[in-house]
Amino acid sequence: MPVVGFNLTNALLLFDALILWIHLSSAALFVGGSFFMWLVTVPASRLITQDESERTRIVGKIARAFGNLTNPILILLILTGLYNASWYLSSAGSLFGYPGTILLVKVVLVGVLLLLIYVHNVYFGKQIVRLAEERKLDSLKQLRKRSRFVSAANLSLMVVILLLAVLLQMPP
């Protein structure tokens, strides 16, 4: 049985596989963690306490801890995603043919997702904490409704982005 030698081609294939693994692992942590926050953490906070200020404090601390993890993950996703995009693009013009158009839509949706994440964290997060501390519960309830809408949009975008990633792997 011949032994496969270690050459530049094999090294590049190994590097590509490592970058893809980092990208997929980061996506799993980011998307899985986001769904965990939405489906487990927030509902569980209602079981822990009925006090809105206390509930907000609990979810806020968990969200901050998750945010500290997700910021480096998002950077890894962007960097590895840019590297992986080179597999599909031989030139800028190839963005307008298959599979470039799928990649282009994915990139645009990632941009929208990053913008919504930023708006959600900076605006809603800080306002919710402030309203909870001030015990302005009616305003808090209204703001939480808008926050839930943005969170649902974020999660929906994540699902669509994952679907587009799968479609990129499909033969023409």
C-alpha cells in the first residue's frame, strides 16, 4: 500500500479542512448558543423569579457572558468565511453565476444579521436593563416585545444563512 507523501497540495488540503472545521464549529457555537438563549434561558428565567427586574438581571448576566464568547466567534466566522469564499469565486464576476449568487445573498444576509445583532445588543440590551432598574415595567414590557421581534429576525436569518451554506455545497 503506497504511503501518501506530505507535499504542498496535501498541506493546503489539510489547511482548508482546518479552516472549514473552525468555521463550522464557530457557527455551531454561535447559532446553537443563540437558540439556547431564546428557547431555554429566557423561558427558564420566568421559572426562577416573577420579579421583572431580577429576571432582567439574570438574563442580562447570562447574555453578557454569551456576548463575551460570541464576539471572538463572530470574528472567526467572518475571517474563515472570507477564506472559504475563495473556493467559490474565481473572479468578482463569478458572484453573478452559480454558486456565486448564493454566496452573495449569504454575505448580504450575514451583514444584515451583524447589524441587527449590534442594534439589539447596544440599543435594546441597555434600554431593557435601564428600564428594569428603574422599575418602569410597562415601558419594559413594550420594549421587550420589540426586542423579541428583533431576536426572532436574528434567529430566522441564522437559519436562512445555514440553508444557503448547505446550498453552496450542492452541485449545479
